[in-house]
Amino acid sequence: MSAEATAERPGQLTHFKDGHVGYVVFDNQRKFNAVSYEMWSAVPVVMAQFVADPEVRVIVITGAGEKAFISGADISQFDKRRTGNANEDYNRAVDAGYSAVLDCTKPTVARIRGICMGGGLGLAINCDIRICADDAKFRMPAARLGLGYQYPGLKRFTEVLGPANTADLFFSARIFGAADALTMGLVKQIVPAAELDATVSAYTAQIAENAPLTVAAAKRALLEIRKDPDQRDVALVNRMVAACFASEDYHEGRKAFAEKRTPKFQGR
């Protein structure tokens, strides 16, 4: 990871750009990147900045250091943040953080190394794609903590893993490794830890060099598919598809194909 990805102080959400790729980094290494209320609150702000930035074509969510993606919520805050009226504020911050990733209009990739548990697993599954190192360890420990898990979160797990795998994770609260994660469809790919950065960089570069309008139309369609049928804006998807065919990029793509060269898409 770039040196820019590491915050000077612990318990920070940092972000940086590398070409067309935006990185969101959870950095609380003393606690295996456990997420504080302040970090949850910062997620929508950072995601909105990347969504509004025309240079950013794909967003990577990751954790700082080599030991963890995200270990979950920072439980040291629970006595103050998750009791009484404060609990409502905390839950709103968490929900907004999850939604900012799940509803992002640009492709999102979770880069997972080490511990990915609880809120970290919930955040990872809200990404479009998950790539993990072979040292990754996963767990949904809600049943070991007595926590209830909200309906939208369970729904997302079943969308990605199916009901049986979701039941397994939530009922057993077991720890499982990268091989199990790949088998159940939680991750797209497992790579040696030493190759994780290069693999994620190559994959995101592949996404970033594609036609932005085409990718955006596909992402919008995926977002609409998750909605109830009577709430889907299919007309919007159709307009975005039509915009692809009317774009300069469509002309560039056909020309590059005929000339047997890599197209240079501008997103217009």
C-alpha cells in the first residue's frame, strides 16, 4: 500500500487516489482496524467525494497494515455510544456507512487481508467485488455478542451467499478461512498475501480502462435489481444505456477495435 494510505494517528479513515482508483482505508491498527463512530461517520463523506470526482472510476475499500481488513466495531465505545439515546445515533452512522458503500454508483472492490469480521464482513459484502489474501479470516460473531442483525444486512448476505450459507455464518458464528470464503462465493479470488496489492491494482486498472458510461449503466442496473420490482427505475437504466450508444466513447471503442489497439475512453 502507498505510504499515503497510513494515517499518522490511529482510529482514522483515510483516503487517496492512484490514477483512476480511489482508496478508502480504515486505519485503527492497534485494534485490528476496528471501526469507531467517527470512522463510520466519515465513510459517506469520503465515498461522496469519490463519486463526485470524474477522475475516479473504481473505489477500493481496505484496512491499513497487514493484520486486518476490519475486525468489526470498536467495542470500547459501546458503553457510551450504544446505550440509551446514543445508540440511535450510532446505528444511524453505521447504517449510513454501509449504505454509502452498498449504494455507491461506481464499482467497489474490497481488498481483504487478515481479519475480516463483524462490521468488517458486513462492509466487505456490501462491495461489488471482494479479493482476499490467503491469510484472511472471516467471522460473523453477532450470536456470540448477543447483537441483533438488521433485516437489510441479512438480505444483502443472502443476495451474495444464498440463504443456506447465510444461515451457517449467523447461526454458528464460526471462524472460517479464505478457501471457505471462495467456495461459498464470498470472494472472487484468493491470492498469496505478497501478491494482494499487485492483484488488486491490476484488476482495478482493468475496470478503470473500460468505458465509464458502460460501467455506470451496468452498476445502475445492478442497484435497481436489488430493489423491489415496483421501486425499480428501469427507465433510468434504459436512458443510461442509450447514452452509451450516443457517446464519443462508443465511437472510440469501435474505432479502437477495428484498429486493434487499446481504446482511450473519456467518459463522454
